[in-house]
Amino acid sequence: MDLKPERHTISASAIIPARRERVYSLLANYNDGHPRILPRQFSNLVVEQGGIGAGTVIRFEMSFFGKKQPFRATVTEPEPGRVLAESYLESGAVTTFTIEPGSAPADSRVTISTELPVRAGLPGKIERALSTLMLRPIYKKELENLARVATGPFGA
């Protein structure tokens, strides 16, 4: 039986009524923009290095079932202005934020997607189900927050 880790992807997308440049600048700014869109499950976001886009190193905690789990990530920009990626050093997971044109000129289609390693077989099926159950609603809330912040005044 092959027990090599497999990859599992969880994602959520939404149309954000704001221009792509505005959306991307909020997501890439870990000093001010990104913290304003994080749902309540995220806490203690600290910028260790950089702060805007590629080269940024962050750490934060996420609450799952009442327990906080620490994360540390490096930020890259595989496609500057379109794709921002957070690579989590301990787990090998990667979360990407992809900004594409929406149906209207002033809209953006934003997808938050996490690819993470899972075990093969039954343990992996359980990991897939639980991670999807936990993360998809968090990403939907994050997209709602992004829409609210992106359409508000810049300083708000």
C-alpha cells in the first residue's frame, strides 16, 4: 500500500466589486490591508520581514475547534499583480490568492486556494473532509471581508 502524501486543494471564489489593482494591493499589504480582511479565526498576525508582497515573512495563529495553531509563511508573487502565494514552512501547504478580471470592468474575481499534503487511504479521506469543512467557510468570510474593505474608503 502506497502511503506517500497526496495533495488536496480547498478553494473559494467571489466577485469583488473593486478594480484588480486595489484588491491586489490590499492582499499584498501585510502591514495594513491583509490584516483587515482576516476572519476571527486568525489572530496575532506578525510581520517578521518585509510587509508588502514578495519577501514578506509572517506568523499568525488560527483557531480550530477552540484550539490555536501557529503558522509561519513566506510570501511570493508568482505572477505580480495577479497571484500572491503564502508558503507555510512547517506543513508544506501553500495558499494562493488569484485575482482575475470580473464580468464588469471594475470587478475582480478573487480565488483563495490552499493546497496541502494529506495522507493516502482512509486517513487522507478524513483529512480532506475535515480541512474542507473547516477552511472553505473561513475563505468565504475572508472574501466577504475583502469585498467590504475594497469598496470602502482607502483609510477605513
